[in-house]
Amino acid sequence: MTIVRWGILSTADIARTQLIPAFNRVKNAKVLAISSLSGKASEVARSFDIPKAYDSYDEMLKDSELDAIYIPLPNHLHKKWAIKAMEHGKHVLCEKPAALNAQETAEIVDAVQKNNVKFMEGFMYQFHPQHQRVRDIIASGEIGEVKFMRVAFSFYLDQQGNIRTDKNKGGGSIYDIGCYCLHAIRNVLESDIKKVEVSSQLDAATGVDMSAIGNIKLENGVTAIFDCSMEMSFRQEYEIVGTKGRILVPRAFRPDVHGGEGLIIIQKEHEERMERLFGDIYALEVEHFSRAILEDQAPFNSLENTLSNMAAIDACYQSISKSRNHVFY
């Protein structure tokens, strides 16, 4: 096999606007089929020149010509359909978060092992080269000993009818974008979370966390904070502060909205420089996971990493629940 043959489970917006075009930009993957329960599969298939269209998820999973499945379904459906796909012998690329809690994620891991397939949670941002460059700068000692990291990801959401405000379907700012903040803290600083305390603002009508702020202590002793919100202007940045300087990454999670250009700003006493790096994050994600399948290698975003990030999300919601440190409005 020299190319991975993909099926897309749903005609979700992210599939149509980001992932299907990304599949078409790489050489080791091809979308062979798409499925939808809304009756839109044939229309989308024609738009993207996809050979097969199914009006049933189950029927597409039975297609023996497919090697892998991409899942852009609502959060609460990730576990169910990831496991079903793997039970049909398909590798799975699933949008984040992989599931709604660590127990569900453990069930996914169990299915990976039972069915001898590969699974990767789709944190596309991590494939941009700016993040490895940040790790390299930290390792070089240029900013001294890291003491603190701050991460922010927000956007303004028109709430009416949006699935992100449906608590029963995995809605909320932590599930939607806070998961990126937690992932970046853990993976850029290469340490897991020891303790987290979170305050939130909950929508009185829906019960979902529209905004959240977290204080984190990492196992390596570094302190971090994050804020995520679906009711603020668009921000997507992180800052790392050391004893000799700091690093600012102002296009951390969606450099694609800037043509793929990432920025790294390094500031030290009497000195500042900027580095520009380019990367096609969605295409890099597809290419990487397809290569992992073809070469039988473990994906960069490992199962252990997925479990750890889900445990961190659990800890955030447990903190909110136990301390009641939230505001209804």
C-alpha cells in the first residue's frame, strides 16, 4: 500500500472547509468515500470529486476498500463511532477531544489494542514547526530556566442553536478550545499536570462553561495559567517566561488564518527578535497520520498523550464542580 484510502464520517463544516481540502493537498492520502445522515453526502461528494457517497455511517464502515476513517462528529459521538470504525478494522483520525472523559478515552485505547489499528486525536496545531522551534529555544537555555507559561484561546460565538452550547453533546469552552490550552502547556513544556484549579462562567440557560480560567502546577514545578472563552474576541497565543527572557507565540493554534505563517517573538534584556515559520497544519496532520499507517509507526500524538490530556480536562471540570467557583449569568 502506497496511499491511505480514507472515508469521512459526516459532512461537518470542518470536514468540508479544512480536512477534505487538506487530504487533496497531500500525496499519501485519498478520500474515497463520505457519509452523512442528513442526505448531503452525494452533494458534498460531487463538490470534492469523492467517488463514493453513503447515507449511512454503518454502511460506509463496511466498505472494504477503506483503510482509515476521519471523524468530525459532535464530541459526544466520538467514542461510539471511533470504536465502531476500529471494530471494522479501520484506522481512525478523530477530532478533539477524543471523548468526553478519561474512561471513554480508555475504552478507545482498548479498542485500538484489540483491533490492531491506529488512532490519533486531531490536534492539528501541533504539526506547525513553530512549536518544535519553541522547544528547541527552551532547550538551548536562551531564555534561562522556564518559570511560567500563559495560554489564551478565545472567539466570539453566536450562541443560537450552536452545538457548542449543548451540554449533552460535549459543549463548553474547555471541551472546545480549552483542550488546546491544556495540550500546549503539557506538550510544549513536556510535563504533565500535577494540580489544576479552574473558575468558570456558566450560561444559565444551557449550563455550559462559556469561559474558564485555570491555574496549573506542572509535575516539573513550572506554573501555568490558561483562559478559554466562547464570548471574547479572537485570541490564540501562548507566552513562556524564563529567568533570562520570554517567548511569545501569537498565532499558536490557527496560523492557517494567517496563510500558515507562525510567529515566534523572543525577548531578552535589551534584545528582541522575531522568527517566522510556515506550515500547512491540516495537510501536515493528514500526511503525518497517513505515513504512520503506511509505515506502521506510532503517531506523534500518542495514545498516552491523549489519555493524559483527557485526564487534564476531567480535572478541570472536577475543580469547577467541587469548588463551585463559577458564575451563572
